[in-house]
Amino acid sequence: MLERNVTVKSSNQDLSKAATETVTDTAKIFDKSWEQVQKKTFTNWINIHLKECDAPPIVDLATDLSNGENLILLLQVIGDESLGKFNRHPRIRLQKIENVNKALEFIKKRGVNLTNIGAEDIVDSNEKLILGLIWTIILRFSIAEISEEGLTAKEGLLLWCQRRTTPYEADFKIINFTSSWMDGLALCALIHRHRPDLLNYWALDKKQKHANTQLAFDIAEKHLGIPKLFAVEDVVDVIRPDERSVMTYVAQYFHAFSALDKFGVAGRRVGALGQLLQNVWDMQNDYEKRATALIDALAQIQSTWVNPQFKGYLDAKNQLLEFENYKGTSKRGWVTERRDLDSLLGNIQTKLKTYNLRPYAPPPHLTKDQLDNHWKTLVQSEAARKRTLTNYIRDAKDALRQKFAKAANDFQEALNNISLQLASLDGELETQLQVTQKLQSQINPFAEQLSSLASLDAQLIEANIEDNEYTIYSVEDLSFEYELVAQSLVKKSAFIENQIIARSKTNFTPQQLEQYSETFRIFDKDNSNGLIREEFKAALQAEGTVLDQNDFENTFLKISQGSNEINFEQFIEYARSLEEDKLTQDHLSVAFKTLAGDKDFVTEADFYRGGLTPQVVEYLKTQLPKKDEGYDYASYISYVFI
């Protein structure tokens, strides 16, 4: 997963509004303390950057920016670009206005259209507009741009925070940048997720809001280089913390954690393997339970057909109706289940083969051959049941019966042949895909054959022939199985294509592919199945990759091959170039060794230090052989990989 610096893009229109918007929140109308917190936060934020160019810190946000000099120095640092000559220590109003105009023009050049704010407003120390301008600068240069598609910088930063604090959701949920941060737990969780060596989150007293917040502030400042932008009471002892101040402070966290450490990388790899094996085990368990239930159901229905007895024509006719009803209800469910089990077994083997893992061997009584034998026995019993019934009430015309039966049986045999080929697919994925596509072309004419069968069926009805001893198939049966086989072909083709993609992207887990697919869909706002520049930038930022303007433009043109859009495959390929995690034997061996700290065994504590979830840790503990004070990872890796 791309979890570097997560940001979002924003539109020029919304950024300009950020500089001039008025306060409408009811609580803020009566409580102006937010202005003081915001001034404190923005002042500290500015001083952090001014320190980089050895400029003296500002004290009063309104007056110390009014001559434009400090504003230019700030923009040169955060924009990483010189603004050229400007008036040093301006004394007259005209020089101050020139400085501020130069700063505003630079902001506009970086893609922000400012409206309803001019140089005179800054020179005249209009505090509210200055606060709005600084917030606009923070959004543009520290968080992101706001997009016209409705995305906001807040949504992107919130998405990053939510993903990084998933293991702690039992204690809190991050839903905003106000009340979600008042108890200090979210900040402590962010630190613990990335640097568990700095604090023990699970030992915190969750009720100590002040202590938890102060702890996060102190650790972030001392060990992560994240200065305190405001005081503990500014976020704990208020009705509603200032959203902009909290966003500005939290933004420093995801910048500080832009690169995962080696334990995070190793943990994701081992965790991905555990999740994969657990997922395969779930599929195998599901197959065995369902196959057992199907075999039992087939035996039960056949037991009711032993030693049939009839009380005259009407009784036999009623039993025939019951038999036909069974074929249209229970039998169809079993047909579906049988196809699904064939597909499930094939998917298990394909998934294992994709990752070079040992193939699955079902219990002897649940192999595919055994299921086929049970099914053949059912079909034979059905045929016997049908013959018994139809012989008892036979009075129809054999010629028409046989004509319909031959067409129906041939149709069913052709369907079964296609189904058999589909269920027996093996070998390279490309070969499987070619065979599946060939089968799809073979089944296309079947719709016209069904129409001919329907015409024959209508003739049987006209002749008052209600049964046919030469076939057990009706038009409805064949239509059902035709649709089922056709759907199975489509699903199988899609599954194989997905596996080909998964195999080609060996540094992705299936969960990661799903993650990037979801990201692609979210930011493809016009549903064009392609990402324009703004959408592509937002997608990268939401997944944690930030590029400067020149690198972004060069990257976009390279990936899109000169087009105005990047398609899904191009997006995945680029993501692969950024992704480091791989589920190969060599990478997993290195990952386990990294977690173990070069020991020849790995401990439960090593797993948690690598960021594995409790569920995956418990699963791996049941799979790895015991060794000394921990678990033998080398033997385990040798066993699970071919």
C-alpha cells in the first residue's frame, strides 16, 4: 500500500474562498477563543519556516506581515523558489504594497486564484483576511490544493489518519479535525503506529486527556521534530477545537512519517503472507463444508426414489409433477452449487499457483472425481425415476418425443462438454484464458438452438404430451443451465484476467490491488475510466505520494504516453514502480529476518513491533514451528513455498 505523504488536491476557486470565508459556526460566533488559537498556531507555523532562512520570528501576525518582507521570506522557504528582488525594510506604504503584491502574484502563479483580497488589506493589518491568507498558504504548500470535483484537503488528510489508526478503532474513530482529537488518543496512536518504540499506546490511561495530549506533544517535538503549534488546553479544554489549527498540526505528522521504516515493510510482507494463507484456508474450509452438504443432499433425494409405488394414473401424474418441481427448485440449486464448487476448487488452486504455494489436496471423499461420481449417480437415479414415471403414463407420440429429446440431450451434452472443459482448466493462465475465450465463442450459437427447442416444446404441448422418457431436460432446465454456464464462462474469464494482473504485479497483494482499484474509482470523478491531471494528482496524494509541479508534469506525460488521461492499467503499473513489498520466498525470508533482528527465531513481540494485527499474529503462531523462545521462521518459509 502506498502510505507515504498523503495529501489531496483542491481547486483554485476553493483556495481563494479559504482566504476570505467568514465564520458562520454558531459556537464560534459566541466564542472567539478560536481566533487566538488560530493566530498562535499560524504564528508558530510561520516561525518554523522563517527559522530556516535565519529570519527573526514574528510576534504579531497582523503587524509583522504587513510590510510584505516576512511574507516573501516565508514563501521562498516553503515554495523552494526565489521571488527575486524586493524591498528590504520598507518604510513607505508604496514599498510595502509592492512587496505584498509580489507575494500574492507568487501565490497566484502556484495555481491559486485569490479574490476579494488585495495588498492593501495586508498592509492595513486586516487580521481576519491575513488569517484566511495564511490558511490558504498552508493548504497550498503544506497540505494540498482543493479540487473542483468536491474533494478537500481535509478529506485527504482525514483519509490518511483513518487508515493509519485502524488497529485502534476500538478506542476511538477519527471523523473530523475537531472533537476526534480532544483526548490525545489519536495523536498517540499515530506515533505508536509508526514508532512503537517511543510510547506504549496500550498502557495509556484512556481517560487522561491532558496527559495523553501532552505526551504526544512532547514525544513529537523531541523525537520527530514536530514543534508544538498550540497548547494542550487549546485542544482539550474547549468546546470545539479550531479545525484549521488541528489540521495544520496533524499535517506535520504525515510529513514526518513519509517513509515507513524497515519493520513496517517487513511486517506488511509477513502480514500479507499470513492474510493470503488464511484466506486460502477459509476457501478450502468453505469448499469442504459445502461439498459434504451437497453429497448428503444428493443421497437423501435418491433414497426417496427407491421401490416406487403408484396408486393409479393420477398418483403417477402427481409424482411426475413433483419430480419436475424438484428439477426446477432443489436440482437447480444443486446445479448452481456444483458449478460454484468446481469454480471454487479451481480458484483455490489458481491462487496457490499464482504465489508458487503448495497445491490443495481435498480429502479423498471430496475430490472433484468423487463429486463427479456422486453427480453421475444422481443423474442415473433421475433417469431411472423419470423412466419409471413416464412408462406408467406413456401415451404420447414417440416421434415428437424423440425429436425433442435428441435436441435437448445434444444441447445438454454440449453444455456439459463446455462445463467439463471449464472445470478442468489447468496450466498457464494465458492458456486458460485462451481456452475460456474459445468456449465463450462456442456457446454463442446456443441461444438460437434454445429457440428451436422452444418451438419443439410448443409442439409437444399442442399434442397434449406432458412428459418425455427420452430426456430429463426441459427448455427451462436448459435455459437455466445455459445462462449458468454462460455466466460461469464470464466469471472465469474475469477471474483469470485478474490473476494475470495479480501475477504480473508481484509486489501487490490482492488486498492492495483492491485498494488501488478503489482509489482509481474514487478519483475518476467523470467515470471516463481515465484520470486527468487533477484526478491523477489527487489519487497519488490520497495513496501517499507527493510530487512537485515539474516532477508531476513529467511523470504524467510519461505514464499517459502523451495523452490527456491515464488509464487504469497505466495507473497500476506506476503504482507498482513505487511499491516495494513482494510475496516471494526471498523477500519473505528477509522480512522475517528483519523482524527477528537477525535471530534465528521470531517472537510474538517481533510480530507486533512489525505492525501485524492481533488476528494475523495469532494465526502465524499456530502455523510456525516452535523454536527456543519463539518460532522457527526459516523452516516455515521453506515449507509453504514450492
